[in-house]
Amino acid sequence: MDILYLLIPLSLVLVFVIAAVFWWSLKSGQFEDLEGPGYRILMDDDKADPAQGEVSAEANAGEEANGRSTKVQTVDSDQGASVHK
């Protein structure tokens, strides 16, 4: 029973600390843009490095020499049809 004299004030201090951290996060703007990071992942920059382009060209040349074809199938979002490149 004596432990309650320690646990109740300790739990109240913990509640106030958690409330203070939450209040700080609200005031500092932590919850202002919840959807932005998800869209930033989708709208990334698809520009390839020049060094990677050279490696890809060498890999494609090697695959063509072996008789393998490297066709890429993409979906045209405007028409919903697949396009072979």
C-alpha cells in the first residue's frame, strides 16, 4: 500500500511530461503536413546519372550479343493501354 504513494505521483509526472511533449510537437508544426512525404516519394526525380547510362548501354549491348531482347512494358495512364518499348 505504501508503494501507491510513489506510483501515483510518478504516473502524474509522466502524464504531464507526455502532454508537454505532445503540446510542443503541435506548436512546432510536426503534424501540419501529413500527406506531403508520401507524395514526395511518388514524385521523385527519375533522371539517371551519366555513369549509370554508360553501364546500362554496355549491359544492353551484352544482352543483344547473347540474343536476348530487353523489351520494357509500360502502362499509358491516359489510355490505360500497355505500350512496348
